[in-house]
Amino acid sequence: LGILHQLIQDRHLTLFDGSEYVPWHVYEHLLEGRGLTRAELQSQRVFPIHPSFRIVATAAPPTPQNAWLSNEVAQLFDFHVVSPYVDVVEHAARARLLPVSTNTSAQEDAGGAGTDAGAGAGV
């Protein structure tokens, strides 16, 4: 959770390989204020985090057997309870967000293939 905390709270991330992801304004300051080039920053493994970057996480409510929602996790996210989607609403949302490019998707929809319980959790 430490690495998530750093990304969510500080918009800064240092990976195990030494790569650094910095907020967009910091990256721009390095380019303009310090006169570094994108190639120099890339060779130093410094990369920008896009200003529109967001994290969306979905989860089932905690249970006594899986009490994943600790105080540490609760501080990282804003929580919104949503009701389960009906299959028709979920299918419409998927169709809108994920363009169908082959007949395979239509066959899966008709035959029920790929309809596991976790499908659509991120929609």
C-alpha cells in the first residue's frame, strides 16, 4: 500500500527499477526551469504523470472473512456505493465503452460465453 499511497497522495512514484514518475507540473519545471530535454529526462528514467490521470478502483464490500477495508485503505479513496447493474444496463455500458470489432463478441453475447461473475466490475 505504500507505493499506492505515494501515487495517490503525492502524485509521485518511484519504482523498484529506479524509474520516477513525477507530477506534470514538476516535469514541466524540469524541462523549462532547469533546461533539461525530454531525452535527458528519459535517460534518467524520469517520466511525467498525465494531468488527467485518475485511479478508479472497484471492490466488493468487506466481509468478516475478508476485512480488506482497513483505516489505511480507507484514507486513500473516496467511496461510493453503487447498486448492481442489470445485465441489459451492463451490456449497454460495455457496448458504449468497448467498441465491438469482430463477430466473436456478438457470438459471445448470444451464447453467454465470457459472462463470469467479475465481468464488468470496472464499468
